[in-house]
Amino acid sequence: MAEEPAEFIQLLRSQKAKLIEILSGDADFVLQHADSRNLLSPQGYEKVKSCRVPSEKVTDLLDHIIQRGPAKAQGLLELLKDQELQETFPLLHFVKDLQVSTPSSETTRKRKQAPELQETIPAKQSSNSGSCLVTEKQLMIVARAIGKCWREVGRLALDIPSVKLEQFEEDNSLHVERVFAMLRYWRTCQREKATAAHLHSLLSQDDWALPPDKIDFLLDTDFTG
């Protein structure tokens, strides 16, 4: 049991890639909540805050907290289970099931692992006519199909505030990355409604409709995202 605190660092480090992908949707939101729980040093806060690229900001945040030791790592894991964070980032639900790998918990984890996998795998594979949640790969393909009218698409089709569109433009120098960030923000806001079929419907309407050959893959049951 004496080694258990160190396991929080290993647990957080093992989930870094997944957390960076999820939390980059609103990196500043996470930073402010982490700071409110005193998980960062003053210098660390300023360093992370100065980073302009969301994914890099989240990476720096995680690295800084990990470097501060097991107590701060545990504090971040508890923060990620907070209701407000869970509602803002629906894909964080998996954090509630994470636990440190102590001898007593390892057996429990192995018993739980099989049913968890059974729940997760069918959810990704049952892409009946775009009824599953839209994936990162699908969002990137759509991002490449949206041209200079991306702000119009964001405001009118996806109902994203102008201030957010300006933030995406400021944070990303490449056009496709700006559009990708916009689509990821939409997915975060829509939560369980962010299906491939729903996105296809929004992008097929009115003056901002995208060419069918660019987005019909969202309805493809054989598409693997």
C-alpha cells in the first residue's frame, strides 16, 4: 500500500493520449478548473496558459501536474470525474471506472475488463446508417471538405458562437485544423446527439450544403472510423 500513491501518476500517464484528444476541445476550460483546485504552480499556470495550440496546452497541463507528484495527479483524476467536467466532455465517462492497480484492485479490474470491452466494441461497430457517434477520422475528412465558408457553416449549420470561431482561427494557423477544431467543439456540445447521421443532415441543408460525394460517407455502414 505504500506504493499506491505513485500509481496515480502511472494511471494518469497511461491515459495521456486519450485525455489530450478529449480535453483539447476546450483546453482553457480544463486549465481554469485545474487551477481552481490548486493543481498547478503559479509558474506552471502561466506557462500552460501562454500556449496557443489546444492540444499542446493540454499536453503541458498533464505533464506539469504529473511532475508535481502523486497527490496532484490524483487531484486531476478526481477533477475529471466532476459532474461539470463530465457534462462538458461526455467522452470522459471512462475516467469514472479508472482505478490504481494495487494487488487488491487488479483482480477486480480484470473481472470488469471483459464486460467493459463488450460494451465498447459493439458501440463502435454498430454504425447503422450513421447512428453511432461521429469519429475523429470522420471529422477530419469533413474538415477537408469544408472550404472558405467554414465560418458560415459553423454559425448557421452547427450553431457555434462567433467568439468560438474566432478562437479556433486564432489558435490554429492551418485552415483544416481550424475547421477540425470547430467540428470537435460541435461534437463535444452535442454529446450523445453527435452522430454521423446528424452531422450529415446539418451539412446537407440550405445554402451551405456540402457536395454529397464529400459527406455521404457519414451514412456508409461499412465506413471504419
